[in-house]
Amino acid sequence: MSVQRVLITLTAILALIAISAFLGRSLLGANVKGRLEADAAAALGMQVRIDGEVALRLFPELHVTLRDVHITNQGAQIASLDTVDLGIELRSLLRKDLKFQGVRFEKANISIARDKSGHLNTEHPPAPTSSSGTLEFPSVSFAQSDFSFADAQSEKDFKIDRCNFAVKDLQLAPAGSAAMMQTLSFAGNLSCQDFRSQRVAASEVKVAVRGSNGLFKLDPLTFKMFGGEGHATVAADFTAAESVYRIKSSISKLQIADFSKSELPQKLGQGTVDFTADITMRGTFKNGVMRTAQGVAALHGENLVLDIGDLDKEFSRYESTQNFNLLDVGAFFLAGPIGLAVTKGYDFARVLKRTPGRTTIRALLSRWKVQRGIAAAEDVALATPQNRVAMHGGLNFVNDTYDDVTVALVGPQGCVRVEQKVHGPFSHPDVEKPNVVRAITGPARKLVNKGRSLLGAKCNVFYTGAVAAPG
């Protein structure tokens, strides 16, 4: 290397050192904590506090790293972040406001909550005036972060853990703007290790998300739930005054044994079922979108084995049938994802302890039509080797009540043999005593049946669905 090149190289290094020192004094000496806290608070409409150190890195581009950051709103903590790494545009240092090229959050813990009056903890009074334009971030990412949501109105909550989230070309209006959802634009990917709510647990959640001009889509969305493989597509439309959401989902090979782990001290049985749903909702979650829910949902399976006693043996004896609770069987129809909220107060442990033995379910079909938040049974039945049980009525998810639900043991022609009605709230239903329509058993029953057919008597046909009668 020539002496000239050495001198040029040394000069460049000294210049970079001088620039670094100047920028460090300019940025850090100007109370960078205060500037960053103020800018972030203005953008979020909340209070931002930096408790840890602020470090400057110039290569390969200008970055400011913040440690131990806290975001609060009216005294309540919304988020705590272990590390925030900000990529800053150099030219913005000469202006009053900083412009960020990218933001990376590490080990964030974000908690959103809605109180009983319907207000979110992220809400705040709008600023009297705002001259801020649309905020732009070329890239935003979260690493190893946790998110939670709790709703005091519906008493529902969920939590997702160990999430990695990366989006590009993020644009949004300032906080509090009515056009925030219409101007929000981004594309990215999210992966979380665990999702938990009161009744549902999922793992290995992965989703691609994109949105612009008020239209957003999560597709594909994949996950694992109760040993099964889940797939879903979620679309949201915020272009009109009334938001619209559509959720299409399926879970294949959902394991009964895995489901029962979350409900019972011992497994309910073995076998797999498949679940599908296509639901549309309108409005806002604050105003209760379940009131507008409409669509279809179905659960079906074959050759299941349930540890709830020998049902065929119990059905064959009138004395036993008199004391038998048909809802014990009907509850299984509701044990799939559509009925998790319904069975939360059900005593499955009592069912398992009632009698020893096992029951084979040759076929199970649970198909529902949802309108205005009420799921009406379209074709709900199961068949054992010798019997069929079917269900009519609805599940009101707006008021969390049974809507004229009837569970019935039906004969070969779908006629009612024994029926039982259920009313009231999901948590404490009013279960009527079984109404035995046909109490005669054995040879006498065959004789009476023959006589009734000769006289042209008609039965009370309860079930005409797709689950065939035992052969």
C-alpha cells in the first residue's frame, strides 16, 4: 500500500471518529431520552418512560438502542419492553422531529384490557389539534414477545406467548385519528409458540398478514389444537362505518383424548373428529359482534370410543333409562370448538364415574347454522351399534343460554323414544326429567309396534338427518 493510500485511509478513519463523536454529543447530549419519550408519547397518545440506558451505534447505519422501556396510559401499564432498537434517518437529526427507518422490539410484554363499561386501556382523549401526518416505518419487528387481552364485559381473555412478528412498509395515521384503520398499511408474518384462553389452547401459530386501505387479511393461518392441524383465513373490512369480519377455519384429526385433557382428570375417549366453520360478523367487539354472527359450523367423526359407560346396555333397560340423563350424551355434541363455551359448566367427571364400560360411536355429525349469534342445530346426531341420539334447538351465544334444546333417543324411523329438554344459562342449565314416550321393552314392544303399523299409527318423527339408523 502506498503512503498516499495510508494517509487517505487514516484521514477517513479520523473523520469517522470525529463524526461519531459529534453525533454522539449532539444526540446524547441533547437529552435523547427526553426527545424520544416525547416523540413516542405524541405518536401513541400515551406516556412513555425509558428507565434503562440509551446507546448509540453508527455502523452499518445509525441506531439508538433503548433499554427497559415502559408505556402507560392514565397510570395503567400497557407495555414493558426489554429492548427497543431504533434506526434513525441521519438528516432528521438536524430537524426538530426524528424520522425512524425501522423499529425492533425485543422481549416485549403488551397487555390490552377492556373494562366493564367497554373502554380499552389504550383509549385516550383526542388531542385538541394535531398537525402530524401519516407515520411511516420501513420495518417494524417484535422478537420473543408476549401479548394478552382481557375483556371484563364478556369475561373472556387470551394470551399469546413467545411471538416473533415482522412487518414492512408500515403506515398509519396518528393515534386517535378516525382514519387510523383506513390509512393503516403493512405486510408481514407472525409466529407464536402458544395461544391460550379459558377454554382453548393452540400451539405453533403461524400467519401471513397484509392490509391496506382498510382491508386486511390473515392468510394462511396455521396452528395445532388438541392434537389436530388447524387452518384458517381471517378477513376484516374497515372501509365502511360498520366493520365486517369473516373467519373460515378447519381442524382436521382433532384428538378426543387431547381435548379431554383440558376438561377432565382422565380422558373422555379416543378417536378423531374434524371441525369446519365459516362465520361472518359485523360491528365492533366493543358493541358485541356476536349479536351479528352468521354462518355455518360442523363437527363430524366416525368410530369413536367414549369412556362413558355402555350406552346401548343402558338404553335397553327402561328402569335405567328413567334415571338416565340424555344431556350426558348430548354434551358430547357440544364438546367441539363451537360448544366449548356451552360445556364450561358441565360435569364431565360425573359422566365418567356414572357406570363402567365403553361406548363405540359409529358416526357423529354436529352441523349448526348460525344467525344473529344463535347456533341452530341443523343435523346433530350420533349412532352407537344399536341406537341413535339426536338434538334439536339452539345455542344462544348472545345471552349464553340454551334455546329450546331437546335431546332425544330415536328409533329406526327417527321416532322419539325418550326425550329431554334443556333451558337456561350455559353455566347452570335447567335440565328437565326424561320424557319416556315408549316405555315398553322386549317382545312386548315388537308386538305393539306391529299392531301400531297395522292400524296406521304415526310416530313423532324427531330425526331425519344423515346419521343412519343401526342396521
